[in-house]
Amino acid sequence: MATARSEAPDTVTTAPQSPAPKNIEVPQDGLDERDRRILAFEQQHFAQAGAKEDAIRSELGLSAARYYQLLNALIDTPAAIVHDPQLVRRLQRVRDARIGTRTLAQLGRTGTQRSHDAH
């Protein structure tokens, strides 16, 4: 016995889209407020050991580890370079020097271990 099927229309009715709220600011330079705050924070100088980490927590509400993750990703973005080229290039140089020093230290330890193992 065949059953009759009624065909439903393939159209879906949705509510009209409202424009974005006027109080949300879309950044023109590609940096959000947190990115700008991180770059501004990096322009400060801290004399005492640990003072920067304390300020990261109190001023930005981030752990030091998370802050440095965000900073390292941020300084590789074209938007950060356009925003403050001198600061970003300095931060890149400092980071690259640390990476180079760390790599040399690791190679030195590896080479030292191998030379001790050979004797």
C-alpha cells in the first residue's frame, strides 16, 4: 500500500539580521585592546627582580607564562610591527638572542656529555 507524502517547501524562514551593536569597536590596525596593552606594558622598565611578573599579574590579569606566550606570538604579527616597529624589533632581537644562547648552552651540554661518555 502506497502512502501519500506531502512535499514541504525547501525554504527556511529566519529572523532578519540586525547590525552589529554600535558600542563594539572593530580595531583598524588588527590589534585588539589586550594586544595594545601588552605592547604598552613592554615599554615599561622594572628595576627589581620579580617586579615585572607581579605587574603582569596585577595590571594585565595574566600569569607570567601566559603573558610571554601571548607576547611572543604578538611580536611576530605584521599588525604589531606596524603599531610600534621599534619596540617590536627590539623584542624580537631580545627573544632571538635568548633562543640563540639557550641553543648554544644545550649544544654545549650535549657536547660535554658526549665527550665525558667517550672517556
